[in-house]
Amino acid sequence: MNYRVKLYFAKNKFFRRVLKILFGIKYQLEPEIKQKLIKKYASQKSFIDVGCMWGVHGYFSFLAEECSASSVVAFDIYPATAEFNETHKKRLSKVQYINGDINSKVSTISLGKFDVVYCTGLLYHVPDPLYTLARLRDICSDVLILGTAVIPEMNGIDNFSVYYPNLRKKQRKLWDIKQGGQLAITTEYDPLQGYGNWIWGFSSSCLESMIKASGFDIVESHISPFYSIIVCKLSNKPFIAVSGDWSEPDYKENIASYKF
């Protein structure tokens, strides 16, 4: 199928409803999937919600606390909102809010380790997603729950992705999914908006490959054309980050055995 046609049908609400009724094909994840995953993994675990504020005001941090997480940190580059503070006060919550940037090693070193790292709605906003995944790995001691906007797979090509900034207007329209403000898609890229821009459109196969390249094993995948949630655990395999600070591996044995 032509990819433009595939995109059109994937974005068309009427077509999605017809497919669901006739064939049971779902084009959207069930609304409660994030809540179900937190309830499944957070109990009696230390939990951090990375990127906790935008549009949800720490909702998932409070949910983790409600699900008997042993401790909860709400972490974001944005300051705590009035709604977050009000909920915190009403619940007599022990959720700890920390202001910082996950891409800053100063922040990740000061945060320490958590049993469960929860991060949704962030990865497609960052310029170097592999670096961000490496930083998430730095603070993870067991489970990472990662949710991100994605794009439909391209038939016959795995690991397909699109870089949104500075696309021509006609090209940007292809990726408009009518989901609130999509800076750099519904508007031109604005360098003054920083992480507010949509930077990357990953196919789910690309997302899963990046996760594996970042030292995680995938244990659950919840995939739809425009959003995916992946649950992964730290891999036991030897790992060197492919982005950010470089640790030089020992190539001597490989070079000695390589036939030029």
C-alpha cells in the first residue's frame, strides 16, 4: 500500500471505527493501559515519573503512590503546577517533586536509582533519543515503562523514522494527527521552544531497536499506529552506550582475529 494512503486511513476516525466494528482491528491503545501498567509494576517499588507535569500535573506520580509504591519522585524540567500542588496538599501526599532535566548528567547523578522508571510523552521531543534513553538507563535498576508518539510502519522497511524540524509545509501536513499543538508539525520548527517541538517520528520497529541498543530487554509491547508503550528491563548483556559519554571498549581481541 502507498505510504501516503496508509497514513490517510490511519488518521481517519471513520475508517478506524469501521475496521474496529468489522474486523476488531484497534487503531488506538486502550485508554487505561498506562494505569494498568503502573498498577502492575509500582507496588512496593521505588518509582520515578520522568516528565510528569505537562498536561497531567503529576497524575501518574499520584497513581503510583496510590498503588503502594514504596517511594515516588515526580521529575520534570517544568516547575510544579498549581494543580499538582493542590492535589499534593489534598492527598497529604508524600510524592517528592524534583525540578531537573533528564538529559543533564548532574540531574541523573543526583537522582540515584529507581526500581521503576516511568516516562511517557517525552522521547519524541528530544533531539538525541539514544542519549535520553541512556540517561533513563542511568537511573533505572529494573523496569522502564516508556510511552511515546510513533508513526505507522513503512511496508518492507524496518526502523523507519522521520525528522520533523524544517520539513516543508506540505510534508508536515502528512504527520498532523489533530492532537493538540504539534509544534514543528502544525507550525514551523521554533528553536526558542526547545523540548516543546516534536522532533522525531519513530516507527515502532525503530523505537524497539533503539531501546535494545540502549541496554534494555523488551518484556511487553503495546503498539498502535501513532502511540506505543514499551515495558523493558535492564539487559544482562554487556552494554556500552552508543550516544553521549563514550567508554572505549577493548578492541584488541577483535582486531587480532579480524581478517583484512
